[in-house]
Amino acid sequence: MMKKVTLKFFQPVLILLLVSLSSCSKDKDAELGPGGHVPTDMAGQWLHGTFAMANYWGYDGSYQGNPSELSVAFNFKPSGHFEMFLIIMDNDYGCRTEAFTYLKGKVDFNEAAKTFTITPADGNYRGFYSCASGRNFNRKATEKELQGQKKTYSYGFTEDGKWLMINGNSFKATSW
């Protein structure tokens, strides 16, 4: 029961965040240069997310939040471009720490090898610390952070829909 309530609460928040970020770019793939190759079945939005099964409640009975969350989302575009979103949150004794990474660029799938390589052209990193606001940051990705990354994948269907495994993590087809 707690799992369903938590997912129902956090999934819309994540989707709204992703929509607001991706809608700002107005699909400026042309600015990223030529795209790579995305198989038809891989094109679309994919979401992987986890959260802790516990919740924090204050002594007064007020909800204090989830102790931790992790979500990764990919948007593989038919043009051969991608967007990647990574959200990490930790809530420790009332101090909330959040990290958000956004990367976009070219993606190339190698269907025979069951791998794909993302080559970011642009990105942003943001950190939030509720108990140490002087450490908050919002910055562009560095050249080193924009290096290509090769990942393995497998793909299939379950009764719940399409699933994509990336480096051993399951992603479900979604939309935002």
C-alpha cells in the first residue's frame, strides 16, 4: 500500500519536472549537430525509478518525506538525439539533499552488439542542500562530463508494457 501511494505521489512530480525542462528546449536538435541512429522500438521516453520503502514522520505526526529517491529518464528521439535526466534525493534527519543532472546530445545504437553510446553536447548539474544553502549550485556541464558513455541494453515486452534494460537497470516506456 505504501509503495503505491509513494509512487502515485512522486511520479507526477517527476513527470511535471521533465516536461517543464524538455519543453523549454523546443526540440533544438539541429543545434546539437547531426544525430546518430535510434531503432524505431527504442525511440521514445523511458523511466527508471526507485525510492526507499520507509517514510519519515515527525513526532507531531507530520509527514517529513521519503528518506531517498533515484530516478533516471531517457528520451531517445528518432532524429538520433537524446535527453537524459538523473534525479537523486536524500532526506537525513530533516536535511534534504538533491542532485539533478541533465544531458543532451547524439545517441548511436548498435543493434548487433546490443549497445548504445551517448555523446552529450550540452548539460547542466544542479545541487540543493536544505541545511547548507551556501553549498547549492547550478552550473553547466564541464568538457570532461560531456564525454561519451557506452551502455549495454536489452529490450522486450511484459504484460505491463515495453521494458528496456540498460546496464542491468529496468526502464519502462512512458510519456511526459
